[in-house]
Amino acid sequence: MGAAQEAALPDSAQVHASGWWQSAAFPRLGDGLSYTRGTVAIPNSFDILQAVIEATPDAIFVKDLEGRYVLVNRAAARFVGRTAEDIVGKNDLAIYPEETARRFIDDDRQVLKAGEALAFEGVATSETGRQAYLVTKGVYRDGEGQILGLFGISHDITELRQAHETLDRTREALFRSQKMEAVGQLTGGLAHDFNNILAVILGNLELLRIHVKDDSYARELVDAVLRAAFHGQDLTSDLLAFARRRQLNPEPIDINALIEGVVRLLMRTLGQRIRITTDLQEAARTALVDEAALEAAVLNVAINARDAMPQGGSLHISTSRLPVTRERSGDDDPAPGTYAVVAIQDTGCGMTGDVVARVFEPFFTTKSADGGTGLGLSMVYGFARQSGGSVTIESAPGKGTTVRILLPLAGEDLYPGTHASQPVAGSTVARTILVVEDEPAVRATIKRQLESLGHRVLVAGTAPEALIRLDEEDDIDLLLTDVVLGTGINGIDLAEAARDARPGLPVVFTSGYAAMPEAQQRILDSGATLLAKPATLSQLARAVNAACG
């Protein structure tokens, strides 16, 4: 072939599926033939095609009409785990597991029927493992337009799919975290307002009970209302737990001993149809938590488990130590560190995925109207988060449920009992107390309560008013102030200003919900008592005695 002569490139339609690489119309590797375009020599066309096919990281293959492979490149052979020579001449059923092979064959039939290129996405299994793929399959024809077979180019999208799944999980976790935070703020605000209402109800009912002590019928009525009010207090406490605003008193707690005590209680309350087993590991022994709140959390989960096993079953409670090294991907994830884990596993009916996604929301329940409030697991969630840990739940219909509560471990120098609260000594000393409360009804109730205990009470509705009273009155023995005041200066700033003017002035803070962590730390640093609303007469008396010494 002369250098100036231009040879016709082979028509792809002349290629035959049963052995196109040997066709006289398509020179074979090693023939040494070349074509020219003007003065530029073009290498053997098969060399070009083979180099491109073998160099691409995508799997490339060609099949005949019987579904037999007539060409595969290295990428395709590598995924199958065989050599190209071992694949050529075989069909998918001889190469892949049946499920994958049947799917490939069905895809091929669609392409041959359509007579045009189609794209498919899925997961294939071979001897080398699993791979997510995106493949484009098309047909090739002869000179008369008859379909001779099909070809495919498959791209490995395993990492891309994993990245998308990770992104979806992160988005879902962020959305769930934002939703729980918004619901927490709402429920915390509602509980705060409701606690102010309860403070008025409970405070005045207690005083009324004293005044009608000689009237048995009136006392019976008052007691009935008191019981209902205390139940409302419990409900707001659960709301505050979910909102992470409940007042907690974390101490080094032997959680194994606590679980043993809870199990003894559960054996009496769950009934004989539920078998309780434990596995308590020594490594998980001491956690820094509020003992009463942890006990309530385990009891709540156990009662939910009982309700999920109406015909009986097994309840397994275990403790362990868990190191967390992965950085947090969402607000609900625990920070890196080592945690004590309390796991409660049941053999109940389990829950669907959509129920699991909402199970920690307050007031969400799958029980009947008289079967529960929907606050139990939300309380567990809030307690774990406020304690510096987290809670996870795994469940599936018919496979039971496992709840894991992660709790911060106590330091190596802390042991159970080292932070035990000391009993408050009683006192009947009458004192002058300045009460600062922006809600008039609550302020009047606290005033009456303290006066019934024998104290002289001064009142103020704002911080500036309180500072004026402090300047005017020399004999004030105690400042009792709400943490959140309606105008300007809050109760903590007020206490600091008051102590600047009167160093050593005893302070008691009151709040309808526990303050945010920064405020809690300031209260702790001040050495003052934090009294949760609504407070009973006995709680007020103890707080005053503790503050004044």
C-alpha cells in the first residue's frame, strides 16, 4: 500500500460476532499493517482498539446472540476473577451466581428487543465479591442492519454509592438532630411554664391542707388534687428529661450494683412469664450519672419491653465498656471516648423502621390511649444526652428490641460514694429572705410558703428592684431568686451583683427547668443551691437550712 494511497478503513458492519478479531476485514495484531492519512502513518487499527479497551478501568465486553462472551477486557476479567481466555465462549450462567446471571440475561433481552443502547444500575456478585455498577449495553449490526450481538461498558460505582449512602445517613442524622433539638426547646418551654402553674397549685394546696387539718372531708379532697398535681409534676419532669433541662446530680455510681437492685424490683413487677437474665462486666462498673435518673431510665425501657411481650419472653440486661473512636457525624452520636454501656434486650414483637425513627419523640406511642403517655423513651433519650452519653435502639418486626444507653465513666480517682450527698441538718431559725420572682402568682405562693415556715419575706419582681431592696434592708439573710427573670438581668447575674455588695450572702436559685450547661456551671461555681420548681414546703425548708447553715 503506497504512502500516498489511502486505504478504506474496515466497516464495523463487516465484523462477525463469532470471531471478529480474526476477520480478514479487520487486521490482526502482529500483521504490521498501517494506513495513511496524507503523510501521517496510522498504526494498525486493532492495536489502537485493543490498547484503548485494555487501558480503560471500566469493564468492557461483547456477546453474541446466544449470550456467549466473544470479548472481555482486563477490568471485566478482574471482577469475575478469571482470565479472559476462560470467559470467552461462556455465558453468564457459567460465570456468575444465578441471581446475578439471570439479571444480566434479562437486561440483555431488553437491549436486543429495543435495538438500542440502554442503561442499567445494580449490584453484581462474583467470585471476587460484590460491586455496584452502572452499565450501558447496546447492539452491533451487520451491513444490512441485522443485529449480530451486543456490547457493554460497565462502570464501578461502589465507592460512589457508598459515598451517597453516607451522605444520606449524615443528612438524616442532621435532620433528626435538628428536629429533636427543636422539639426539645418546645417541650422545655412548655414544661417551664407548666411548672410555674404547678408551683402555684401545689404550694397553695399544701397550705390549704394545713388549714383544714381538722376537716377530714376537706383533707380528702385536697389530697386527691395533690396526687393529681404530683402526677402532673412527674409528667413535666419527663418532658424536661427529654429536653435535657431536668436537674441532675451526677455522682460516681456502681452501675452493676444498681442493675442488680433494678432486677430484683423487676422480678416482682414483670411477672413470671418474663425471664430476666444479666451479664454484668466488671469493666463497666463506675459511671458518672444521676442514680435515680438511671434507675428510672432502665425501668422505663424494661416496662416497654414487658409491653412488647404480652405472651411472655426473655429480658436480658448487660453492662460493658465501649471505646468510641469515630468522630461524631451528628448531634446524637457520642463524642470520642470510653463509655459504660447498659444494654436491655427483649424478645418481643419488635418495631418497624419508621417506628424506630420516631420512638424517642415525646408523646409518640404505639400503645392504646390508656396504655402510656409516650414519654418513657423520650425521657431515656434526654437523660442519656444530658448526662454526656447517648442512647441507641435496634429493632425489627419479630426480632425483638435492644436499647443501649451509653454513659460517661467516672474518673479513675472517683469511686462510688465519694460524692454522696450529706443529710441536711434541721433548723427552726427564723430568717429574713428576699424572694425574686417575675411571675406574680408564683411569687405570692413562695412568699406564703416561707412565711408558713416562720420566715420574714421580702419580694421583688425584677433584678433592679431586688438590688434596691438589698440596699435598703440591712438584715436580709438569704437571696432566693428565679434563674430566668423576665427583664434584663437574670438570677445568676443578680446573685453575683448582690454578693459584690454583700460578700458571703447565701443564695438559693429556683427554676422551672434546669439551666443550660453554661448557667449550670456558674451556679455550681457559686456554691448556691438549685431548687427545682414546683417546690414543696419540706424542700423549701431544706434548701433554706442548707444555704444558711
